[in-house]
Amino acid sequence: MEYPTFLAILAVVGFFLWLRRRPRALFVIRIRNGLAAATRGTVPHPFLAEVESICRRHGVRHGVLHGLPENREIRLRFSRSFSPSCQQQLRNLWGVAGWSLRPQGRR
């Protein structure tokens, strides 16, 4: 086998292994034409309404927001269409309204 072919195969295998290791989103919120809808997971309607309102104020018409598990918490990941100020407002909302992966009870 030639060296460049071997490197290409190795790169493809590495890419697929990397995809499998990535955490799967607990929820996905898609913004289409300024309207927010959960496309994966369960998201409370009041939270969706606030996301939609914040996106409207910042002019976000299309985009995707993922909720990813990270160290017993849920981290938000945004598509490029969210401005930094919009992302920060959504993080602030998440800090107040969001939930964690911690079991209920003693902390």
C-alpha cells in the first residue's frame, strides 16, 4: 500500500472514531425563520419562548443550539449565526432556567 493511501485511510478511520467519542446532544433547538423548536430531547415551552425572544432581539433568524453533557452539567453550543452577545444572553438564561445532570437531593 502506498504511503498517501495509508494516511488517507488512517485519517478517515480517525475521523469516525472522533465522531463516536463526541457527546451526543441532550437537546437540540433549531431556529427557523425566527421560530424556536426542539428537534431533539425535551425542552420546556417557557424556555423555548425565551430563546425565541432573545434570538428575535438579536436578529437571529436561523441557527442551532445544542445542549451537551459536560462534567455533570449541560453546556450550550451555538451555530455561527448566534452573535457573541446573543450567546451570552442565552447562557445567562440557561444559568437561571437550565437544569443539570446532578441527581436531585443533597449537593
